[in-house]
Amino acid sequence: MIKAVIFDLDGVIVSTDQLHYEAWKHVADQEDIYFDEKINHRLRGVSRMDSLNIMLEKADKTYSESEKEKLAKTKNDYYVDLLKQLSPNDMLPHVYDVLLNLKEQGIKIAIGSSSRNAKTILKYLGISCLFDAIADGTDIENSKPAPDVFLRAAEKLGVSYSSCAVIEDATVGIEAAKKAGMLAIAVFDAKKSEQADHKLDDIRDLLSIV
Ligand code: G16
Ligand code: MG
């Protein structure tokens, strides 16, 4: 029986893809590195430093660790500035109603995000107080496809791993959920994953699964 649902943030609750893209493109242009939407797509659910390493695959030179830290900071400063434009209107369709419905049923809800900016994003969306637990990039060493962030969310909730469902838009997120021994529910791009237990065209269908 499912007692908790762990939501991925970027791509499930809010679409920040375009903002990540603009911020990475800013750094890539500054360094004269080729970067496009297709490369950006590979960064979904991946941590900031892992994303940077993917972005640098097209670079002509090798970057030292301290240069990489600097580039990651430039990207994040730019991204955090872009996040200021977010408001409750940016929540993806029907997400808010689904969150409220789950809570009414007594099902716990949590965030399991690779982002170190998760709490800031939730604040701009005005939904921080809805969640029983938040596990994010600040809680973990290994990002998705490692299961760490979902295991951490379950621990914070006090719910056993096998009683948790995860909802994800990234294939690496589905892989992480299965490694954590959880029910893996895919939306958007994650529907490509062969490991997904359920594939949803509409997030409201989650209510008939849990
Ligand atoms: C998100 C995004 C990724 C991003 C990662 C780290 O993960 O999907 O593209 O690279 O967070 O973000 P930040 O640089 O803000 O720490 P998720 O797990 O919420 O989809
Ligand atoms: Mg995501």
C-alpha cells in the first residue's frame, strides 16, 4: 500500500528547463562552447556539477577544478536570478489539485529533487508548507540515477521505501526510484523508460494508482 508520494520538482511540478537552458547557454557563450537544446535535454535530473561536465564535452580546452567551480557559480547566479520570475501560475497543470487531493486522503507528500535551489523554487510557487518532507541536492552526495534523494525523502517522512511512489519526468529519475525499491511513475520524457511501473499522460491519473 502506498503511504507517500515523492515528487520530482523540475519537470513535474514546474518546468524550469528553459531557465536552466538560458543559464547554461549564458556560460557556454561566454566560454565559446557549442550548446543547444538537445544537450540541455541530457541535463534533466542531473546535478549541477555533472551537468557542467556534460556541457564541457564540447569545449576545446580542459578546465581545472577551480575553473569548473567558477563556471558552476556563474551558471547558478544567472539561474537564481531567472528564478525570481516564477510565481504560483507557473505550476504545471493540475499539480496543485493533485497535491491537495493526496493530502486529503492522508497520503504524505515529499519533494525528491537533485536541485540545490529546490526550497527557493517552492517558495516562489507558494507551496513550501504543503510538503511533509523535502529532500534535495543539499541532502545528498550522489544525484539521480543514484537512489539517494528518494531514500532520504522516505527517511525524512518516516515511511518505508516500499510504501513510497515516485513521480518523475526524467529517465534517470525512474532508474533512481527503482533502485530505491519504490513504485516508479513516469510523466513526459520519463515515459521512454522501460523501468517505469506506470506511464501517465495526465498527472490526475496518479489519484487512481495510489
Ligand atoms: C533538477 C534539474 C536538473 C538540474 C538539477 C540541479 O533536478 O532537472 O536539470 O541540473 O536539478 O539543479 P541546481 O543547479 O539548481 O542544483 P530535478 O531532480 O528537480 O528534476
Ligand atoms: Mg525532473
